[in-house]
Amino acid sequence: MDSLRHHRDYLEGEWQSLRARPLSTRQAMLVAALVDAYVDRLFAADREADDVLAYRAAMGMSYPALGLVLALWARKPDIALVTEAVTVPLQDYGKLGVEDFMVSLYNDHSVQRVLLALPDGTRRDMLETLAEAIAALDAA
């Protein structure tokens, strides 16, 4: 369990770094890798688990955001990180930080975001996905 605590602390530090630099695809991938590795550590700590692939599949099914992160690191060809402009509705302007607000004023009400491109063509905010995946690790 000590290795879990150490890994979780490292994950938390890198997660805070990503939150400070939300457009860093490299940092997002590092956090995703740490989340993926943490699932393996949970497996190793679970005395009743005997098949790592089944364990990972079950975790992914139980926690959809975690499943997306696991799929990203399984290098599924139809899931990837992308950086794209996202339109910000005027009613959401109060939620933007000063930097994003200024960028959106000069970029037709849009800001850059790191997104997870999904097989069905939709996009999902990577920071939100990672936050949910990390919460799933804590729940597991």
C-alpha cells in the first residue's frame, strides 16, 4: 500500500502541474500514463485479482472516464489527444480565467483546449476526463 501512496502523490503533483498548464498535451499524456499505471498498481495490491487484463477491463467498464484513459494508453487507433479551438457561449464567459477571456475576445469567442477525440467523432475535454478518472481511482 505504501507504493500506492507514493504513486498517488506523484500523480497528484503532475495533475496539479497540468491544471497550471492546461494546454500541455505532453503533461496531459503524462497524467494519463500515471493513471494507467495506477490501475496496474491497484491490481497488484488486490489479493483476489488474478488477471490483469480482466481487472483493467472491469475498471474501465465501471468507470467510463477511466476506461477512456485506459483506451488511450492501450493505443487504440480511433482515440487520440487533439488541441482544438472550442467556442465559449457568452453565458459561460464568467467561468473563464482572465487569460482565456482575453484569448476568446480576439478569437471569435473560442479558446484552445486539449480534447480526447473519440471513435464516434465527438470530442471530450481531457482535463474533465482526467479529473473523473482520478476520482475513479480514489473510489476504487
